[in-house]
Amino acid sequence: MPELPEVETVRRGLLPAMEGRVINRATVNRQDLRFPFPERMADRLTGARVLGLRRRSKYILADLSTGETLLIHLGMSGRMLISGVTLGEFHYDHPAPAKHDHVVLDMEGGARITFNDARRFGAMDMMETAEADTHWLLRDIGPEPLGNAFNEDYLTQRFRRRKTPVKSALLDQKIVAGLGNIYVCEVLHRAGIDPRRTAGAIAQRRVAGLVPIIREVLQEAIEAGGSSLRDYRQADGELGYFQHNFRVYDRENALCPTEGCGGRISRVVQSGRATFFCARCQR
């Protein structure tokens, strides 16, 4: 599942092709993905100008000149493909239609944005822009980890007396938006905190110390994505997926990268998800 940095990378990649441009034609090739598309979605999108592209948690929001907002969620296999433009060193012609091209946006200026989703776990919806914050997918989401509302006092208050493991607490979208399994593993390793520890039992100073580490990890991942976007090395013009140099994630039995540690990365399963950590330096 794409996490905040991947979704932010997709958003930034779509900006030059979509923001400020009219959707000349919208084509919807099926009735639903994870849930039904809104009524007359193609008609409501066609002719609308994209006033801005923003992100809320793992959702991309396109604010339109019609007073509506298009919500996009990539799900597990959703991809945003861009064609008909020159990106960096490469020009991407429009490809032949593919089986899982469910929504196609032909933009003013010649770009085409294709939402392709083989497993159909993604989603699109439309809502009044003024009421976007109350949409059922967005209304209960916690503060953005890169925003001012997410701070040391806030996190220590939310962790107080919480009996769930710290990893589960950080994955709770009601506490903080956009964090997923990969980056929580990376954050807890940098913080030296065992992911199995009860959130409410961790000293307040250590909980507070998670805030700058979370921001650091996310910013590094976003910047890495931005570097890959500058030349769009992927042959099909897909936006937003890039290689990371993870310290612990998916590195079971590898030596811990913490200087002087000497431990090895362990793997356990928490709530059905793989957790990677070093039992020697994470306490």
C-alpha cells in the first residue's frame, strides 16, 4: 500500500500536467473500483479546470472550478500513468488502452492521465470542496505529520495510557495521518524504540522525540521521490514509485546499521503485518 511519501510523489508528478488545466474529456470505463464511482462522474469532470492538487493522508484531492473535489486513492495496485508530454529527458506517447485502465483524463495541453488498477482496491469519489473535510473517508483522520498540529505535546497526550503497541499506535490514522508499515518500522529503529512496547509505557521524552524523527524520515523519502521524478526513468511514465535504502524494513537477518550495535534485524508479525527491528538497540 503506498504510504505518504509515495502519494506525495504522485501528487507532485501530476502537478505540471493537471494543475491549472481543463479536463477536456473524462472517460470512465467501469462502474466501480473498491466502491461505486459517483453518479455522472465523467460528465462532472469533463470541462472542469483543476484549480489545485493537494494531499490529505494517503489521498490525492483535485479541487475543481465547479466547486467539487475529486478524491483519488491508489489502493494496493493503483497507478497513475502520464502520457502525451515530455518529462525530463523522455517523451511519453499515449499507449494503447490497457485492460485495467479504469479512468482516463485527457487534459488541456495534450497530457493524458490514466488510473490503472489491476486489483481494483483503489477508489475515486467526488464531493463539494467546501465539505471535503467531512467526507466519510477523511473526517476521522488525524493531523498531518509534517504540519504544525502534529507536535510533541499532541503525541505525548495521545499516547498517554494507551495500551496498544507503539507500532500500532503510529499506524492508527486517527492519531497521525499517512504513516504506514514501512516508515513506522524505519522511524522506530532510528528512535531506538522496540515496536512491541506498549505506547503508554514509553517515557514522555522518548515519545516527544518521535516527532522530529517522523518528519525526518518522511522528508528524506519525499526528497528521494522528487529526485526520481526529475528524469522519470521508468519507461511507462508511471508516477511515484522509487527505490529506498531502508535501514530495517525487509532486511531480516541483515546486520543492524546502527554504528557499534552488532545486532541483526529481526522479523515478527504484529496485527498481520511484518515488523522489522533490531532487538539489541531498540528498547
